[in-house]
Amino acid sequence: MEFLDFSSRQRSRSLGTVFPSWKRGESVAFFAPHDDDVPLGAGYLLRAAIRRGGRPVVVIFCRGDAGFSTADAGRTIVAARKREAVQAYGKLGVPEEKLIFLGVPDFTLMSTVSRGRGSKPELFDRLVAFLRRERISRIVTTSPHFENWDHTAAFYHAVYTSSQAGDPVLADLGPPSSVRTILAYSVWSDFGPGPGEASPAADKGILASKEDERTVREALRAFRSQAAIMERTAAVDRRRRRMDDGYLELYRTVEVRRPVDYAKYAALLKTFRRNKD
Ligand SMILES: [Zn+2]
């Protein structure tokens, strides 16, 4: 397994290429709006985190109640998917106690991004408390770019709960703990355009072995209830991942609260002319 940086065009054996200054023992949260999203889009990274001494936790936001292809399956789909998810993540090396099922109905996740006004703790608070309690230092989440409304919502949860988790606010949710890296992965579609014309939309990646790809496909097969849906989409996509020397998975680094570069404006100001009137 090799780690790739498309900006500097370097490949290495160090997980630090995609998670800068990586240390063994770090906790990584994998956000899965739907149970199968992580194996579909970040299966290699999950395997890599385990191999490099990380402690992954998979947060499954939605309960999968829309993912059925025959009317009959609608009654049993939620329980079936939970069983399938436990099996699938087991194959990837994540035990059941490291799976968090939040049980949000499909296609409603965006309504939970706001904090809510009820007296019971809402999802926002639960996530901030979780990031602090588990000392999550990296989050891997879905891309927000025209994939699925729940995928966009999971992305915004990652961006806005992580920034608050590190701030000295909401003290009842535990002591602040900072997330150092957020990476977005693609499930169904390309990332949004890159920062410059010459820069690729994804800046990081993993080149995995045939064995890793086989393990991920095995995990995906555990989602038997999703077979009809996957057959038409993801299965085809996975063949396109094949490169000359491995299978490619891509990520986009999400920069939260990048400081303003005032020097750039200072240089520009020197070129200004002052209007006389
Ligand atoms: Zn999904």
C-alpha cells in the first residue's frame, strides 16, 4: 500500500502523506452517512489506519430505510442492514463495538446539521461530545459535491462539529479536543473542481494491492440487501480504479478556518493608485 500526494507528486509508505504528522494510537472517525459508504469510498484508508496503529471508529448516520429495491424489503431493511454492516466492517477489521449507529432516517440528515431547539441533546451535541471523548484527531467523510443530500450533510457535520470540538465552548460536552485533518472521499461522483486549473480535484490518494481491493469487495458483498443497487453503479466504478501498479482511492483535504493571507493583500495594496476625488 502506497500513499500519494498529487500536489507535490510524491508517493511513500508513510500514512503521514495523507494524515500529516501521524502518530500510532491516534483515533480516526470515519463518517458514513449510509452504512456502505466507507467501504465504497474509503475502504483502503480504513485498512491503512488500522495497519499504521490507528484506532478507527465508524459513525453510521442514517438507518438505511430508503435502500430497498422491492416493496416487500421495506419492512425488514433497517434490521437487515445493521446485521450486514456488522459483517462488512468485521471483514475490514473493525469490531462491532467500534460502530456507532445514529439511526437518522434516510434523506433527513441535513435537518440535523443545525443544533435543534429541543431540550434533549441533538445530534450536533452528541457529535461534539463524541469527538472530544474519543480524542478524534482525523475525520474521513463523504464529499459534499452533488452525490446525495445525506453525504453533503455528513460533510457539514464533519466541518462544523470538529471546529467546535476544539474550541473552549459547550464545556458540558467535555474538554476541547482538536481535529487535525479532515479528508473527503468520493462515493458516487467526482469531487468539486480543484483550487487551480492545473490542480487535480483530489490532492491525496492511496494505491492499494489486489489483496486490499479483494478485501473491500468482500466487505461490500456483505451488503446483500444492496446488491441490486450496487450492481448498476459501484461495481462498475471499482474496475476503473485499477492503475498500472495497484488500485486507486482518492481524497480531498478539507481546510477548515484557513487563516487569511494578509501578505498577499499588502503586496496588492502597493500597486493601488489613490483616486483624487
Ligand atoms: Zn450513501
